Amino acid sequence: MINVDETEIDKFSQLAHKWWDMSGEFKPLHEINPLRLGFIDERAAITGKQVLDVGCGGGILAESMASLGAAVTGIDLAKKSLKVAQLHSLESGVAVDYRCVAVEELAEESPASFDVVTCMEMLEHVPDPQSVVRSCASLVKPGGWVFFSTLNRNAKSYLLAVVGAEYVLNMLPRGTHEYARFLKPSELSRMARNAGLDMDAVRGMSYNPLTRIYSLGEDTAVNYLMACRRPE
Ligand code: SAH
């Protein structure tokens, strides 16, 4: 049994040509990318490290980590997205190794082989997020870092991430997010603990609609990043 929701993969496949359209559906991911890249690099100093990006999509984060000098592998189950990612990497000249493989399968194949594992905005699209968290934990080397980001589950995140983004502002296609799959920071940290990871830090990513600027801070109500470490 593979831990995937095919309708989710279809959704992303249909949008695959838009991954690098800076004003398209994935604009928010481009806008938050420098923030998450900074959050990751501040802690894990990725230059020269082996990094795995799980649910890499078109490679927004994967390529930016590679441009800092990390040796990056990006995995996803949407083949079209991986193709777009590969083409973009050829054009930009920033090499990333893209593979179509489930994280659980890669974890069986090559456990403890990455210094850093990132899994951004993906857990809220899978049937069994605990299984993904467990696989990320087994893919990272002892002492290595695992980073997650996802959407919190409460009235505010429902209003902003679902109603606001999908229905009012039309920033995202309707049905992009399924509220029931959003994860509270307490739930994600429990999953990390269950997988043998220590939680190191949580930061909120918030959007100011007036300035149209995203920033990192204490407010984890909608979108947040979590840094975890596998004990030595
Ligand atoms: N991590 C990227 C893309 C986030 S969009 C970024 O933040 O820029 C969510 C991604 O998760 C999509 O590319 C989708 O294809 C992928 N995804 C959804 N379910 C998946 C699964 N079960 N296994 C691997 N990738 C999955």
C-alpha cells in the first residue's frame, strides 16, 4: 500500500506547467521560499551537505538549496512536476537529482543517508502524514536535521488558507486544500517524537495583506515551519 492520494497528485499534475510562473498559483511558494531557505540554512548550514526534499513539486526549494551548494535530491509522485523541475534545472544550470519515488520506499532503500531532509507543504496532502514523518526520520543521518512546514488547523487557518486564498482572492484553485488534513503544531511535534526526532524550533509564516509581505515570527496560526533533529 502506497501512502498517496491520487486525486492530490492529479491536482498538482494539472498545474505542473505553472510551477515557475511567478504570478501564478504557486506565487505564495515563491514568496515564502527565501524565508524557509533561511530558516533551514541558519540551522543546518547546507552548503556541501546531502539534502533530500520530499514532495519537491517543481523544485522551488530544491533548486534554491542546490544553488547554496548542497547536493540535493528531490522526490515527488507527480511525474509532470518532476519533468518541469528537471527542465528548469537544465535551464538554470543548478543541478538537482529528481526521482519519482515514494518517501517510504526510499527510506527502505537508503536509510540514514542524508544530512538534511526537508518536507514542505506536503504533509497536508497525504493520507498518512505520520508515515511520511517516520520515513523522513529514518532517511536522515543521526545528528541530522529534518524540516517540515504545513498548515495549522483552526478557524483562522480555515478562513485564510481555504476561504480567503481559494474562494475570495482566487490565489489557489478551489479544492487545493483539505481542511481536515491540516496539522496543529502539537500534532506534528507528536508525530516527530513518535518517529524518534527531537523538536528544535517552530516559526510561523504569516502574510500581511496590506504590505503583501510574508514574514517569519511567533504567529503559527496559519502556516508554520518546524525544525527537528535526529539524536546522535
Ligand atoms: N514542497 C514543494 C511543493 C509543495 S506542493 C514546495 O513547498 O515548494 C505539495 C507537493 O506534494 C506536490 O508537488 C505534490 O505532488 C506532492 N505530493 C502530494 N502527495 C505526495 C505523496 N504521497 N508523495 C510525494 N509527493 C506528494
